[in-house]
Amino acid sequence: MTYCVAMQLERGLLFMSDTRTNSGVDNISTFRKMFHFDVEGERSITLMTAGNLATTQAVVSLLQERSKSADERSPDILDLPTMFQVAGLIGQTLREVISQHDDNGQKASSTFSATMLVGGQIGNGEPRLYLIYPEGNFIEASADTPYFQIGETKYGRPILVRAYDPKMSFEEAMKLILVSFDSTIKANLSVALPLDYHVYTTDSLGRGRTGRIEPDDPYYQEISSGWGVALREAFSGLPDFSFES
Amino acid sequence: MTYCVAMQLERGLLFMSDTRTNSGVDNISTFRKMFHFDVEGERSITLMTAGNLATTQAVVSLLQERSKSADERSPDILDLPTMFQVAGLIGQTLREVISQHDDNGQKASSTFSATMLVGGQIGNGEPRLYLIYPEGNFIEASADTPYFQIGETKYGRPILVRAYDPKMSFEEAMKLILVSFDSTIKANLSVALPLDYHVYTTDSLGRGRTGRIEPDDPYYQEISSGWGVALREAFSGLPDFSFES
């Protein structure tokens, strides 16, 4: 499995992905699931992937190759004029890669399917965030649904629903996203640290702060243990049920 | 979907189930998913069901019919000497009902599968709690895993993991289980009030407190809104992330 969250804030976009991949519980590895396509001063695009690793690596490699060799067939993720067209290109590439294997009549114990999140900003456009389905179509985040999750989404969702606020600072948003990751990591072995993040500030049009949170990160450990204590306190502060009522 | 939780406490057992059934989002109904088999002073057995409604109703009807007509073939849920044998009988009945339809070569848009929780106490035995799989086999709760969930288990799990304590009073345990239900109900349309509960006190060997929590229940509403506030307070009490570290 995987867990990735992308969040639209008034200040910009925040991305976080875990790094665990597994084929059964006895075959786990660490792979990066966050990828950047930048042209400094012109565009910043961040892609996160969940699903079959061969599929997602093939999609990312195709996007990268097409952007490097000038004589490769277009379209090119570094040339397209809007985020909408970027999402369309990624969706089309994803669908092609999946159908290559499916159409071969190949069978696998798990499917070749994958889901992706892409967000960023190009030129004069607004920052945009899309969730791309294996079929190649996609939906865009809006004020009503300002964040997307892919992979193991359920354990970490309640706190996002309750505490998200578009006016949050990036520091608060990092805290929120880490609490959401912590709930997921505690519940599902197939989601694990280290975690990659990227903080994109609106109109910066370039790579923002990126980093990796390692298992021994003191802030993560503080959040992880502190959240347990805070939850129990919040819980004990609520009134008990009364059977007499 | 469905959400049911059964919990083993030092004082006894606590059961709660929702009542929503759905076949698609445009066909929802309210059905009871909690069933009791009692012989006052001798045994108290509580059964909760998740999965295909035709399957679970058939299983419960078979168990009830066999317990009513004396000339029906045994075994009988009201005669079996141990909870282990009761779990075995339910598992066998469940497997039979599922295989009747599957073996017919019938196809359905969803499967005929179902999962059940059964708990209670018989005579001098200890209170016991079992999770029964569609294949008819089952696992028992223990000190390490003192509660079981069936149906939509993920949203409501983090608070159970963090706040469960075997020494809890029934009043605290009701609060915990309602917070867990509230998180699930907020996230999944196919889980909904009213909620049925049964509180079984160890060695009482009879029906304990039962009741139904309706959508307008003031305590539920207090917990539901109070938990949102408490979560946000707990969250804001944690230190923010620092990008300088």
C-alpha cells in the first residue's frame, strides 16, 4: 500500500508521501513516490503515486524521458501551458502503461492499477491539484474538497476532516498531515517512514522546501507520542454515557 | 456496509451495531443487526452481523428455528454447552448458507459473503467473544486483542487503539464505542444511526441493558459535536512543525 496526501491552502500546496512498497508482507522496500518537474520561474509540478510500482515507475520514466530528449514525441510535461493539460498527459500515460500489460493478456496476483496526485502552478495560472484515476480521467480539488488522499486513506481521514483549515500556516499544515500519517502508520504495516514532503508557495514558480522525515525525527516522535496522549485527554474530557437517561 | 464493535472488558462484554443496510446508495433501509439468544440464569449470547443481508437473515432464522422447534435437527444454540461450540455452530450455518447460493452457480453484483461477531457466557464458563469468517472458521478475542470490529472498521479504529482500557466502566466504554461510531458515521454514508447496544455483565447469565440510540439522542449529539471540538483542541495543543530544524 501507500499513503499520500496533497492539500490546497491559501498560501500554496503541501504534498507528503510515504516510501514503503510491498509485495506481500515478506517483501518490503523503500521507494520514493514523490517526483518533481520544475522550470525555475516558470512552473513547479509535483507528482505522487500509489499502486503497482512497475506501473508508476514506467509512467514517471516516460514523463521524464519525454521531457529530456528534444526529439521525442510531444507533448512534454515541461512545455504544456496549463496544469489541466499536465493532468491530462499524466492520465493518458498512466492509462497507456496499464493497458499495455492488461492487453497482453498478462495476469498478476495484484492488478497493474495505479492512482496519482499531481499539483502545481504554471505561469500565470492558479495553483491546481488533481487526482488521476487508472482510467486516465481526473478530478480537481476545490474549496469544498481541498485535499486529496491516495492509497490507505481511511485511518488518516477523520483528523483531516476535523482540523483542516485553508488559512493554516504551512507549519500547522505539516503538523496536521503528520498526525494523519501517524494514524495510518500505526494501523497499516504497508505505510511507513521515511516521509517525503514538498511545500509549494503560491506564485513562487519553483521548487519549494522539500525534505524527508526519517523514523528517528524528533518532531515526528513528539507528534506521534503527543497525539496519543492528547487523544486520550480529549476523550476523557467528554462526559461518560449514563444508562439512566 | 455496516459497523459493529464488540469489546471484552473486565466487567463484561459490550456490543454495538448500526442499523443501515444498503444495496447501492439509492436503496437504503434500516435493519437490526444485533440478535440475542438467552436462557435466563443459564446463558446469554449476542450475535452481530455484517455483509449480505439475505445471508445474515437466513443464518439468524436458521439459528432461531432450530432453537424453537424441539423436533428440528440439533445442535441447538440454546443447548450447546460452551461458547466455543456456539461459535462453531454459527460458523457452520454461515458457511452452509453462503455455499447454497454460490454452489447454485448464482451470480450477484455483490457477493453472498458475511462476517459475524458472537459473544456471551454459558454456565460456569468465562465470557467469550468470537469473530466468525464467511468460511465458517473463527478467532477468539484475548488480552492482546480484546475487541473486534466488522464492516467498515478503519475510520473508527484509531480511537479504539488509543483509548481502550480493559478496566473501563461500562459508561466509559459506551463513550469510547460511540466516538468510534461517530468517526465512522461521519465518513461513510453506509453506516448510520440508530445504534443498538447490549451491555453484558460477567456472571449475570441473562440479558443485560439493551437500548437503541436514535439520531436525536442528546448524549450522542453531545459526543459527536464535543469530539470535534476536543480533537481540534488536542491538535492545536501540539507544537507546530518547524522548517528550521
